[in-house]
Amino acid sequence: MVTVAIYRVQGRITGYNIRGHAGYRPRGEDIVCAAVSMLAQTTVLGLARYINGLAYNVDESGVLRCSLPEGLNETQLIQADAILETMTAGLRNLQRDYSQYLRVFKRRWTSC
């Protein structure tokens, strides 16, 4: 199963983590994984176009992490919100049709 954690602070998305394999079909043929991957990667590309200092990486196990830097101006916040909320809408729509393969969770971010 693919799990997506969407992190919010005061209602705004500040980042997300995506991990796992859907298991809908074998690797390389899995349309659920392909859809999640395309949404997540397109979101990173869109954010990187407007946000300097965007933190993102994919570790050895395939976990994608993306988080916004602090101190964004109002224009950047609006742009990031539009991109991240669009990704979230796409993931939730996909979850509705493939709920046994994808879970999208909302998380409140807290500092360590």
C-alpha cells in the first residue's frame, strides 16, 4: 500500500511524505503507483519553480519527502498552496477509486 502523509500548519500544507508500493499490479505495471508518482513529482517540479530552498529527496527505500522552507512571502505561499492543494485533491480522488492500495493522511507538523 502507498501511504501519503500531508503535513499542515495552521491549515496550510507545509510538506508531504510518500512511501510504499500499491500492489495493484507488479512493479513497472502498477497504474496506482504511476499515478501517485506523477502527482508527487509534478508537485515537486511546480514548487521548485517558485520556491527557493525547497527541501525534497527520495531515500534508498523509495520514500519521497518534500517540505517548504520557512519565511515564504505571501505570493509564494499562495503559489505553494495552489500546487499542494491540487496534488492533495488528485491523491484523494485516486484514493476514492483505489482505497485498498492508497491511503492519504493529514498530519499536524510539530517540531522535535
